Amino acid sequence: MDELFKQQVYEVVRLIPKSRISSYGAIAKAVGYPNHSRQVGRAMGNCPKDVPAHRVISSSGKLSVPSFRERLEKENIMVQDNFKIKDFKVLFWDPLNEI
């Protein structure tokens, strides 16, 4: 995976405010690669500790990494038993509209 792509992904993800969430696809679009949501997911798997990877989820509102549940709940984001985010649309942070 291209190092520049990963760095761009990390910079956008660092901008996601606390108690908000975004999706892999939204991040991919923000860095200019709208069809690369899987690559965003791969980049998040090895991201630096200062990148809030727990705030990036699937576009269906479901956690891809169940262990992120606790971190999200500490930010007052409710995660349902099926690992879906409650109020996904309300909490969604779209980088194309926010940056």
C-alpha cells in the first residue's frame, strides 16, 4: 500500500471529533480514492496510536473491530448488542462536508 495514501488517511482520521464516527468509504472519498474503502481498512489496521481508528466503521453502521466497542462507549457512543452504532446518521462525520 502506498505510504502517501496511508498518511493521507491518518490525517483525515485524526480530524474526526471525539464522540463522532465516520466510515471507511467516507475517508476513502476524502483522500481522493472513492473505491478504496478496503485499503482504508487495511491502513487502519496498522495505524499509529495517535490515530483514533475506533471512530472509523463500516458504512452500514456496524463495528468492524468489536474490541473498539469499549473505546466508543467511553466517548458516549452507544453500541447495540449486534455491534451497530445507535444514531449512526446523527453521529456520522463526513470529511467532505466538515473539512
